[in-house]
Amino acid sequence: MSTMQTVSYRRQRDHFEPQDTDPQEQRKLRGLLEQIDYSAFIANREVIGQMVNGLDAAAFQRLAVLTATARGKWVSEGLRQSESGTPSTVDQ
């Protein structure tokens, strides 16, 4: 099995970090992140509410469990294929 080395780095202003030293920059960035989060919340609420009727907490719980199950199967299969030593085909 071959390996590939990658280089990763973080840009200075990639995301909010509590250790940033300038309090004014922290407040500014935190405000921007809160605005983005709230906008996404409102958009999700409106769009999902229009597309799917009768949503409640129990329905989202069932969706979360099914999503986690599918994700677990996907990860398990990916690991199995990566350990097989043969390249994956389009059908896999």
C-alpha cells in the first residue's frame, strides 16, 4: 500500500481563536460568526419548513439516527476497501 504525504497549514485568520490578542478583533469576528450562524438558522428554518410538513423533534431524531447509521456504514466500507490493497472500482 502506498502513502501520500500532504502539506497542511492554517491561515492566520482562518477562524476565531480565543488566543487572539486584540479584544476588538475578537469582538468583531465573534459578531460576524454570530451573524452568519443566525442567517443560516433562519434560512434552514424557512426552507425546510416549506419543503417538509409536520416536522417535530422525534422526526429529526429518527433522521439523525438513520444518518449516523449510513455514515457508519460508509466509513466501515471505506476502511474495508482501503485495507484490501486493491484499487476501488467505479461500482464500489
